[in-house]
Amino acid sequence: MSQVTTHILDTSFGTPAPDVAVSLSRQQENTWTCIAESATNKDGRVTDLLAKDVIVPPGIYKLRFETKLYFETRDLSSFYPFIEVVFYISDSEHYHVPLLLNPFGYSTYRGT
């Protein structure tokens, strides 16, 4: 399993959110560098963001979820054209960062 994984649940429908572009970036000084890109699968999961054997060094990272197109394809407008979740990686453990999403709100947490 990748060191960083995520999934998206659309709480307005109670279903996974497929085909949402997701990127992982690392902060270096005051600059963000994208280190990986993928998209959610039919189950709303991103399991291939990093190769299984890649361990990123400690630091500040962010996941960016491109939500505008997801909602547009469902004929919905959204308050959030994208969502960025910033978090700190301190060791080589697995970091699962789920996103609970609807057109006018979102929530996230560190999962397992």
C-alpha cells in the first residue's frame, strides 16, 4: 500500500466520488512542488498516488482535490472549485486522508 492514500465520499448522495483529480505536493520553504497526481476510481479511492515502495521524507504536504468538474458533470454548482488539505508527515507510517464532500461543505480527518 502507498504511504499516502485518500478517498472521497459524496455525502450529498451517500456514494463514492469517482473521477476526481487529486495531486500531492510537498512544501519546501515557501514553495509547493507537486510530487504525484492521480484520480479517484469508481469506489472514490486513490490507491496509486505513490508507488508502494516510495517513502516520502518528513515534511508538510497537501492533497489538492479538483472538485469543480466532479460537480459540473452532475449538473451541480459547488462553492469549492477545489479543496486543499495540508498535513504533516512525521514518519514512514501510512497516512490515509479521507474527504467527505458535498457542494457546500467538506470535512477531512486522518483515517486508517
